[in-house]
Amino acid sequence: MSDPDLTLYGLRLSGHSHRAELFLSLLGLPYRFVEVASAEQRADSAFRCLNPLGQIPVLTDGAAVIPDSNAILVYLAARYAPENGWMPADPLAAAEVQRWLSIASGEVCTGPALARLMVVFGATADRAAVHATAARILTFMNGHLAERRYLAAERATLADIACYSYVAHAPEGGVSLAPYPAVRAWIARVEALPGFIPMPASPIPASPIPEQA
């Protein structure tokens, strides 16, 4: 296999971008990171030629163009680490990973991620509903992780990479992780993986809004 020619277009403060960059680092792949300003996402720019929807991140691998963070994870696992178990070959195990990819794009995105988006980027949403969603998914994850080390298997998989960034940075959106010890232990395990790189931290609000049942 020839050396990869990988470029990741994204935003350092984006959890979607971070999950893709984190996986590139965990795989030990060389890559270039191109910061994409929000104006480039909206405007008729060269970036919009890569992804007409204007969403980050986008990965290019030579002539191949892969938009969407979860699609990037699946591509990299299949292309560069097919035997390493990041996306298991067993149908049931693969389905479990896919379930968590859906949760990352669903409840994690509309809960912890959106809460952070409201604080860090000034997005508008129903704060009470967002925090209720965050509490619901974090409670579920905490129970799920109470007797296991990782989300979908005995070792780290794409499930953990997809969910980590926004869950770990939930306090930046006023969502405390104090009530979820199993989640916090899982975060520490992900951060101990060889090749782990952090997402830049944003300030934690002085008075976090309590989670709602």
C-alpha cells in the first residue's frame, strides 16, 4: 500500500472534527489538517465543492472525498485497519458498533453536543429540553458502562471514538459529569489509548445548569 495522502478539513473546536482527527492519530496515519472557517462552510467556496452541504469534517484521501465524521471513521477503519477490530466483522458486534454510531449522531448530538454548541458557539435551542436529553443519554451510558470497559466490545471500537469528544466535553455546555462515574472512568480509558490527542478545551460555565430528570 502506498503512503496515504490524507487531508482533514475541519474546525479544531468541533467534536465532529475531533473524532475524525482522534482516529487518524490512534491509527498513526500522517495527515494534514485544514481549518475551515464558518464563512467557508456557508459561502460558494472551494470547500463547498468537497461537501455541497457545507458540513465539517471532510477527509480527502488522494482523489477520494469522504464527508461526515462517522463515515470517515468507517472508511479509515476499513481502509487502513481492517484487522484491528475497530469495526468488527462479526455481524452482531458490527451492529452494536453501528448502534452507537447512531446514538452519537442522535442523542449525544442533540444532548451534550448541542448544550456545548449553545455555550461555546451561541446556538439557540430549548435549553431545558437539551439538558434533559443530555441527562437521559448520560444516565443510559453510565448504566451501560457500569460493568464493561467500552461501549460496544471488550476493546475500544468506533463506538467509543464517535461518542467520546462531545461526552468528554459536556461540562463546557453546562452539563456536569459528576453524577456519572462509569462514564468518567470510560473517558479516562479512551484518553489512555496510545496515540490519543485531546480536543482544545473551552471554558466551563461558572454556574452549570443542573441536569433534568
